[in-house]
Amino acid sequence: MTESNLTGLLIIRARYLFDAEGGEHRNGASVWIEGSRITGVYGNEAPATPWNATVLEYPNGCILPGLMDSHVHLMYGTEDRMAGPRSYEDVNEVDSDSLMLLRAVRNGYQHALMAGVTTMRDAGARGRITFDLKEGISAELFKGFPTVQASGRPITMTGGHFYFCGEEADGPDACRQAVRRLAKEGADFIKIMGSGGGTYITDNRYASYTVEELRAIVDEAHRHNLICTVHVIASQSIANAIDAGVDSLEHYEFIEKDYTRRLDLALAERIIEGNIWLSPTIQTGYRNMEALLKLKEERPLTDWEEESLTYFTWKQEGQLYVTGKLYELGARRFVMGTDAISRFGDYALGMELMVEAGLPNREVLNSATRNCAEDFGILGEVGTLSSGKIADITVVDGDPMKDMSAVSRVVQVVKRGYPLPMESSEMFPHGPGAVTHETKQGPRPHNPGIIRE
């Protein structure tokens, strides 16, 4: 598609359409686009096609609003990070900020071209990596790149989860200053590490911040018109975050100090009554579990591998249970997010797992479109298909309203009216992204280990 085509009328036709506004078409539909905006959404009653229009047709396709990811870490995506050899610690010890920035560009394009993601929220990066990425996007160095909302450095206690990003803060005053620093640098939202996580020196059974510290962060963020989202694995961290008035919860695994998982019904009710957004990142351990199960079919697992399989199976079962139970209790403000997954572009798995957890297909589709847009504060521009909105569109092969696996078959992505060249995904190969530092002693070693989010 040439640049000249984009100044005229572009029509996308498909068999199905889901507009995320309560409407859908199953016997023919089209979206009409001029420049970067949608000018019409039709079923099979569309007007006659003008002679000079560019038409893209997908006879078995479904037109969706551009998919959104509420939780990414663009500087990672280092292939087998969660099972080794590239742990958080290894990536941060070995890789420079410049290499991470380049990898972030690759990962963003992979997510767009392979998964249909047109908007994403980066929930934590080192230094200025994502701020610099946003400057590159603003300078129009990339074409068709997803919209990125960036938190920059997540606020964490000294030695807390993601301490290596560089925004450690203890006590209400220091926490408030951290928000002001990030707001000055251009943060679109504030990310808090409310409990331990996958960083080796932390423990995800315990809360990292007191309610007083969290309230200082939330209050200062809201004074700057920024929302607050918080990483919460431990049950106590969920309770503290609710007391502090946060806007969104990430992971919410309800882990107790004895490493059991107990869904606290009183906390669940408070989450629902408080209209708090829920980002389950439901797929984070799945690929590790899948790989170990496959390996087990080929040979006996080592003790360490058996321990890992037990952990990842427990984790996956828990994620499905908690999200399904919250939906059953009345929660509806779910947003689709992937986290620091091994491969960018592996997005549809999360949507399929949310269906497995018990959410109806339409609720899951909403979680990936209009819910994210509302949570991000951009529903007026994207997130649904309607006239006047920015033309961010994803076309998949099949009908995800009946079969969510269709979302794994992305056939076309349109970003601000520009149809991405889908074959260019081959330009951004998967891989651990590790530089081999050859010395007289040989390559630099990696640090293996289990990552517990």
C-alpha cells in the first residue's frame, strides 16, 4: 500500500465485526476510513463502493478494534527468561540501556504484527528506556508502531521488585517525591511494586509498602492527573492497595505467608464495589508449564524440573481460579495484559485462558479493547469501532465471538489508518537478545533460575 492510498478512502471488509459497543455483524461488515479516522461502520447495508476506494477484503475475517495490552515490559521478551537461562538479574547485569531500547522497538513491532496490538501500557523499565522510546515515536522514527503509555521506572522499596530500574523510595515523603520525579520526566501513569516478585532478593508473600506510603503515591499521582496501578501478589499487598485507593491491580494472586492461595471474599467485594481495574496477566507461567509437560513426555524430569513444573502448574491453576471466581462474584473491569513474557506476539493465549477461566468471549474481547481504552483514559479516541475514532483496527481469521483461538490468527493490522505490511514480521526474529561477550575466558555466563512473578 503506497502513501498516496492513505489520503483517500480505505475500506476493510470481512464476514464478521465486533465493535465493542454492544454491536456485532455476522453476515458481512465493513469499516470505512479516511486518513487516520473511521468515517463509517456498516453491516451488509454499506453504501456503494466509490470507484477510487482502496478495498481490503477478508472473506472469513473478523474486524475488531485494535487490541490493547495493559501490562508489558518492552525491555524484556528475552525468549526463555522465565525458565532460564536469561533471568531478570542476568538481563539487567549484561544488557545496556541502549540494547534494551533497541529490543523494545523489536518487541513493539512483534506485538503489532503478530498479535494485532495497537496500544500498550509499559508497566516498568529501567532508567529512561521507555521515555526515550516514546520520544522516538513522537519524532515519527517508526511507522505503524503501537501507541505506548509508559510508567517509566516503577516505584519500589529499597531492594524491592524491579529495584534495578532505579526508583527506590521508602517512607511517604520519598514516595511522593518519586511520583513528582516521574511526572516531570513524562510518565503517563504510575506503577507501584506493592509486593515482592520475580526478583531473586524479594519475597512475593509479603507487602512491600504500608498503606500510608501507598496513599502518598496515589494522592500525588492523582494530583498530577495520573492513574496508579500496583503489582500485588501477596494478599496483604492487595488489602493495602485497596485501602490506599489505587486505580488498578496487577496479578492479584492472593498469596498468603504460608504460600497458600486464599481468595479473600471481603477483599473481592471491595474490589468490585470500588470499580478497581483488574489486570490478571493470566498467562505468565503457562509456557513454562507447557514446555516442562512436553519435556516430561520425552524423558524423566530432574528434581529441579519437577519442582518447577509443580510451581508453574500451581501458579496457572491459581490464576484461572482467582479470575474466574472474581467474574462469578460480579467483577467486570478486567483488562488484558501479558507481562514480561518470553515472546512478544504471544498475546492471544491470555485471551483463550480468560475464556477457560469462565469469562464469556464477549467479555474477554471487551477486556482487550474498550476496557483497556477506558482504563488508559483514551476511550474517546480508540477502543471501539465508531465514526470519528482513530482507525486502530485488528482483523483476525475466524469468529472470536464463538472461538477465541481466532485471535491467534491475525491477518491485518491498521494503525491510525495505515495498514501494516504484515509480512515484515520476519524482520523481527525471536531470540534471547543476549550479546555474546567473547573474552579470553570465553562467553559471559548466564544465571539460570525460576522466576516467580
